[in-house]
Amino acid sequence: MAKVAIVGGGVIGCAVAERLTRDRHDVVLLERDHVGAHASGAAAGLLAPHSELPGDDLGSRSARLFPELVERIERVSGIEVEYRQGESLALAFEATERLRGGRWLEPAECLELEPGLNPDLAGAALLAESQVTPPRFVQALARTATAQGAKVRTGAPVASFEVHGGRLGGIRLAGERVAADFVILAAGPWTGGLAAQLDLEVAVVPKRGQLVALRPPGRVLSRILTWAGFYAVPKPDGSVVVGSTEEDAGFDALPTAAGVEMLLEVAQHLVPGLGQATVERVWAALRPATEDGQPLIGPAEGFPNLILATGHNRNGILLAPITAELIAQATA
């Protein structure tokens, strides 16, 4: 059993805490704000390994872990995470947009499944993809980790790190020391700033993603839609979440008129009936992105007991279970 300090209370940090407590590690999770305060709590909850990460086995492996994980954390936490296994349509309006994989549907077949779609589409790939409600999912992970022995501390920003002989000995908070055999950095786009305290360069930058929640007057969509990096996700409460922009805006997490306008245009392009929907909510979040699009999971250079778990960009919810499994292997 090892003492493990996890920095970051988003979906990645909470998933790692839940997984490591199953191995009976002594886990403390440190979150400067509150659990799920940033990108994890603001995501659409799309679990789309085929349309979001085509050709990437990591996403498919992670998607397969969800049924068992969801069953366990719902039972332990008492929180329903609204996991829905279903189908998505990866739409194409030009032949060049056609996504490989899935079963290809001609326009008439698409409209038979989803009568509200734009009739000008060229077809779609029908895929088996799922969703959760992210705030519920993150809270269920945190509560399950706590029930399994983790200490989840909010309002606990890291002040500095202790280094002894090339290894981390612990973390300094304001007036307090947290000893650790392993430190997991899962602080999203803020990971690079924390690593810089150790003279480490972690190439993770913030990407602003804006989303809107629409309330249509009736049911206009039953399946997830993806197209050209955008998505429309029908939620169990009848709303439709449309996203997402991907912008270089530094650490500015505020939505913009231009971003919202773009999403509303996309929504009506995909499903014209959404033009009659009420705009229920507008929000944005900062996602941790890497230059090559691959997450950083594993020991940091020069510090064998400092483990990185960041860089998941817009797929943090999807990749949380497999990331937790990889971290469990790194701390075994």
C-alpha cells in the first residue's frame, strides 16, 4: 500500500482516486476549488470513441470499461450518472466528410431514423456510442473513492513540492505537508504551471470549449449527432447539448457571442427544428490539450514517482477509466 497524493479533482483525478482505493492505496485528492469545477463538470458527456477518436484504440478500450464502472459507482455512491448506451450518427453533407467505420446509411435511411435531420445531408455512419451526465459522473467517482477510503479535500491549492534525492517526498499546502510515495498531476491545463515548479516542461495548453443547452418544444432528436468536430447530444431531461468550439483563448473561460452564434448555426444546420428551441444555458470550459493530440499518462521525466495524467482535451470523460487503469499499473 502506497501513499498517493492526487492533484486535481476533475474526472481524471477522481477516476484515479476511485481506482487506486480499490488497490487499497492510501489516497488523498487535493482540489483547489471544488470537485468537477472546471472542464469535467462542464462537458457534454459524449462517449464517442469512433467519431471523436477514429483509429485510436485507447478510446475504444476505455468505452468498454464503462458498464462495470458505472454499475459499481452508482451502487456505492447512490448517484445515478445517467449512462445511456445507444447510437450516434456521424453525419456527412459532402462525400469527402464520410467517416470510415460503422454502418453507412443513405439519406433516406437517416431521415427514417431521425426525421428532424437536415434533408440535405449526404448520409451518415451509424455507430454504437454512449453518454453520461458529467457532473453526476464526477461526483459519483469522488463519493465512491471516499467510501473506499480516499480523503477528498477541496479548497486545497498546492503551494510547492518537496524533493529528496530526485524523488518527490510530498506536497506543501498552506501551512501543511502531505507526504506521498507517488504524486499524480491531474490538474488539466494547469498541470504545466505546477510542473514548472519542478523545472519540468509539460506541454499542455488550455483550449476553450463553448457549449449551449437548447430546450426544443418537442422531441426533435433521439440519437447523438457528430459532424465536423461538433456534436448534438440529446439528454435524458429533453434538452439538447450542442458543442463545441476549440479555441486558443489562454485561461479565459468565458463564453463569447461569436462562439455561441457558431453553435446555434451548427444546431440549426444539423436539425432545423432546433431553430425553435429555447436557449437554456450557455457556458465554456478550459480543456487540457497537447500538440499531437495524445494525452500524457505516465511518469514525468526525471521524477519516477511523479505521474502525469493530463492532456485529454475534449475526451477526458471518455478516457477517464482507461487512464485510471494505466495509473494503477504505474503505481503498482
